[in-house]
Amino acid sequence: MIRKNRLDYIYLNESHFLFEGQQRLVYKHPLNADYLIKISKLVMNKWGSVDYISYRNRYRFLKYFLIELREHARLRLQYTPGQVPYIFQKIIGFTDTNLGMGLIVQTEKDKYGHYAPTCESLLKNSLINEMILQHLEEFLQHLLESDICIYDLTPSNIVYSYTTEIGHHFVLIDGFGDKRFIPLSFYSKRIRRYQRNKAINKFRNEIQLS
């Protein structure tokens, strides 16, 4: 019998669930409020059982899992420790859970210690004001000047965070890396720049930001 929430094993249930993305489910870390745990939907129902995981789902799991990790690793090699731009969510590490291997990331919070709202929720609730628009423009400019590859820049992948050191700012929490079978952007700065420009222009059109 596995004891719940050992240091090397995390037990997750419905009370820890936060939201669902296209490829993953996101849970609160039951032992640390500063962390979240991302779980792949592709293999979670069969993880830890004797059920067969199809080659297709195994491949897709590894593909999407490695897309993010590869881009994070490539980006971190360009900066000294602790100097990775704050506009990117920080990866903490991995953990075993009852739902499968989890990716631990830093929790982004608002000024009051609540989970940082997505840009999508700000738009839906008509909470965008001049100050937030300015912070969004600053985020897009920092993103443009960075050397990251983006494949999916949407309002649901950006959160409006706050820290005492930086103040209010937007953070990209998903959608970076190269999904193609041969990730050419990993080797080409020019392709990464093209992908960023394309993603940012598409994002501007989506939210009607000139």
C-alpha cells in the first residue's frame, strides 16, 4: 500500500484540481502552495496499472512533455543562474503521483495571494484597463526581444502575476517550444524570431490589440 504524500510520491484527488488545458490537467501541490503540478491527460488513466498504453499516446506524451523541457533547457543555457526572464513560468522539477509523472512549476499569484488570473479571464470579465494594457504591451515587447520559440500564444496561456520585486506583470505559462517532427527552431535563431513574430501578431489580432 502506498502511503499518501510521501516525499517521493504525491497523491492527488479532486480537491487539488484547478483547471484543464488542451494536453494537461493542473493541480495544486498538496505539500507546497508555491507549486503546481501538471499531469498529462494522454496516459494518466493507465498510469500505475497493467493497462497497455498505445504507441500513439506514448509518443504524444513524450512529444508534448519534451517540447516544453527542451525549450526551457535551451533558454536557460543562455542566462546565468537566476537570470531567466520573469515572463516565463519557472519549472521546479518532477514528481511521481498517483495520476502519473507530474511536472512541478512555480505558482503565479496576484497581489492578494490568489492564483493569478489568465488574460482570457480578464478579457471575459472586462477587467482590462489602461495599466493592464501597458503591462501587456511590456510583456509582448519582452517576449519579442527574447530568444524563445512559441507555438501557441493565446489569452489562456498568459497569466497576470504580481511580486513585490517586480510588481504586476504577465507570465507565459504554456505554449513554448517547437511541435514539428524536426524542431528546426531549436537550431535556428532566425526561425525562432519568425515564430515569435507570427505568434505575437496572431495574438494581437485575436484580442484586437493594435
